[in-house]
Amino acid sequence: SYLSVDEVIFYLDSDKDAKIIRDLITLLELNNQFEFIYDKSDDSYSIKSIKDKMIDQLVIPEKLNGKKVNKILKAAFSGLNNVKKIVIPSSIEIIEENAFSECSLLEELYLPSSLRKIGLGIVSNCNRLKVLEIPFIGEELWNNQVYCFGYLFSRDGIISNDLVPKSLKNVSILNEDKIEDNQFKECEYIESITLGSRTAYIGKSAFDSCSNLKTLKVLSNSILS
């Protein structure tokens, strides 16, 4: 068998050799794209930053050198002014504050259900964002502290639904057990909200003054449906 890299052909003794070389090439490519930090405590990698600030599509790796990539660090992808699409793998468990802030052309963001912690203002100043899918609202899943939806868009420590961009039309919250009182209050530009099958409670005035809300959908098998 053989492997072609940059028009150079390498002849290999076995499929095992080919896999080793492919893995090595992938490792080199990823290290050329991202800055990683190894966490010895759980044998995993975190992403600190990306080297090419002009990319228009960001695909976050699931693994590096056979070990999972499970954390996006503070402001890791902040200020990517050309990025329109971000692909986040299910290996990611923690996204720290301002991770995707100031991505001025970003229109859609889908956060995986694997997340167990979401930092403050991860999409702050993403003023073209149209579609957002998240597993829960707030810092951690099912904690007792109440957060307004504007937590995700926080700027300078301020948490307010006034910071939700006018561009945002479609929101899905797929792994939250309850929508708290006033959580979406005055999110007046959102047109569609989808709740996951875990949602069992909607608080008072949760969608008060959402004047453009046309659709509130609850996925099948929910206690609410």
C-alpha cells in the first residue's frame, strides 16, 4: 500500500504503518491550526486559541493524539470576524466565558448535549446570530441559580436580555428541565423557541413581552406535551 502526502508517495509495509503515518499527519495539522493545553488530571486536551484568525469555517477536533478534546478555554475563538460556521464535537464538556464572542459574521451555533458547563457571554457581540441551539441556560445543567437568557450574551459582567441581538430568531433548549420565571422576558425579536422533552416546568412570565414570538414548540414525550 502507499500514502500520498502533498504529491509525495510513501510506500508502506502494512495497513498499520499507514494508520500511524495518517495519525501523525493529523496531529501535525491540528497543532498547526490550534494551540492546545494538556490536562494530566483527566488525560485530555483543552483548546486555548486558533492560529488562523481569518478562517470562515471552524471545525473543532474531537481528539488529539488519541486523547479527547473536552474543553474550550476563555476567549479561545473570540474575534474571528470571518467565521460563519462553527462545528463543535460531542467530546466538548466545558466552554469557558467569551469563547466565541465578537464573531461578527456568525449566524448559527449548535452546542452539543455533552456540555456540562457554559461560561458567561460565550456569544457576546455576535450580532448576526440567527439560530442558537443549547442544552441548557446558565452556567451548569440543573443548578439552583436562576439565569436569564441574556447570560449567554453578557458584556462587561452585565447579564440582561437587552443584550440578546435583534438578529436572533430561532432558539432551541434541548436538555433543560425547567424554564424559570422571566427567563426570556423582553426577548422581543425571537420568533421561535423549541423546548426539549426533559422540560417539565415553565415559570411565570417566562416569555413575557416576547412580542414577535410566533412558535413555542415542545418536543414529543415531554411532560408538558
